Amino acid sequence: MKDKYIIGTRDSNLALKQSQIVKEKLSNKFPEIKFEIKKISTTGDREKDKKFSEINVEGIFVREIEIALLEEEIDLAVHSFKDLPTKLPSELEVAAVIDRANPLDVLAGAEKKLSKLPEGARLGTGSLRRRSQLLAYRSDLEIIPIRGNIETRLKKIKTHNLAGVILAAAGLERLGLEAQITEYLSADICLPAARQGAVVVEIRKESTNLKRILKKAEDKNTALEVWAEHAFLKEMEAGCHAPLAAQSIIKNGILKLTAAAGELDGSRTIKRSISTKKLELNSVKKLGRDLAVQLKNAGAVEILAKEKK
């Protein structure tokens, strides 16, 4: 076992905060080991003015970090799991789910709740999933595509004449920006993205000692919920920017996974749920795959094909 490990992360306030959470959890469990954070610039951070669809690179927030991991410049990489492609380089793996904050979406920076906003209100989001579900809830809304870190998106409320923006609750809470939250959106209105709010650590597969360390900092039920969502997304063979949603919750010894796919104009949404009492990794992954098959058979394939055109 090494006495020092280097943590690689994006150079954004939220990414650094998440890396600090991982560092503190590991340092508390293993005070004899030193953990250092190294900032790495990514394509997604540099191309701030482009829409996700305009950047023809999968894993735009992780690619450079994975290269640093493969070249052994860092020992472990901290990611928002939502940013990771479902297929990783063969030499790498997600070793542990270290933390998960509130997975819901929120309406931020608005003067009124979503149901009370005036007709034709302009809302900002870069997410096709959010766009689809918001228009399904209120077809009169005007959805404005925006990008940037959390602070930048909040500023765009004024610069883009928006009524508010839709963001992940997790990011605002981790940065201490809860005061900006107008309303937490229920999963019935806006089902979260698969893996939203989850922070994971990626390592080289050969780092077996490090994997054992990381597993000791993982909460089993949280990990099972996240892996069920991940298995669903992977089976759908869609990227993290597709109009797909998934949320898994363990309650009273039962894991329930709900997922949805929606037309970008909100005209059609396919939503299904599935449950299991078998709370172990292979079972919840199978559950995710089974739900993906259900959605595909119900018409999700056609919805996703339209989005790719």
C-alpha cells in the first residue's frame, strides 16, 4: 500500500468540492495515507460557449482526466458519475461510489414556482432530458439552451432574460447555494438523470490495493441504487446527454427503479418502474437492464433515434 495518492479532478468549483469530499472521507478512514488533489483542464470546461451536441467528443468532462490516469500522473479520478460515458477505457474501472447528494432537479433563481410562472416563461437548461419533461408538464414554456458551470448558469438568468434555470440540486447544495433554489422538482414532474448527484472514483484496474481502500468508504445501498441506474443507461446504449431519466430508491428492503424516455417537444413520454428485493450488485444491474428492454419495447428506441438525427 502506498503512503500517498494523487486525486485528479476538473478545475471547477463543484468538481473541487466533490474531490474535497472524497479526500476527507478517505483521510478520515486512513489517516496514515496522504491524499493530494491535482486540477486538470477538460474539453467540456474549455468549450463553454458550445452546446453539448456541437462538441463531437464523448466524455467531454473526463477524457483528459482519464489520460492522466492511464499515464499514471494521478492515482485516482473523481467524477460526477453523470459525466462518465457508460463505456470506459479497458484499463480503467469505477472502483467506488463515494457520495451521493439529493438527486432531484430544482428550479433556481425564479420568483415563482414552476406551476405559477407566467405563460411563455423562458427557462434555461442544456439538458434534453429536462427540456422533454418540462414541456410535457407545461407545453407553453420556452426552453433556452445554456451551458457553463453553476455560477455561470445562474448569471445567465439576467443576461439571457430568463425566468429561471433548471439545475441539479446536488451541485447547489454542495456549493452552499441553497438560497438560489426556488423549488425542488418532484420526480413526477422531472425524473432525474441516471446517476445524478453521485460522486465516483475511477482507477486503473491494476490498482487492487487502492480499490480495497475505496470500497471501505462506500455506502452499500447508495452504490446499489446508482449501479441500477447505470445498468439501465448502459443497456439503452445512449449517452449521458440523451432525453433519458432514471431514479432508483431503496425503501423497506426493496429497490425500485423508475425510468423514462421522452420526445424533445414533450408530446410523448414513456415511463416504467421495476422492483427487486435482491439487494446485491448482480441483481440490481439485471434489474436496470430489464427495465431498459421494457422501455425499448415500448418505443424508446424510436424516440432516441429522432434525437440523434
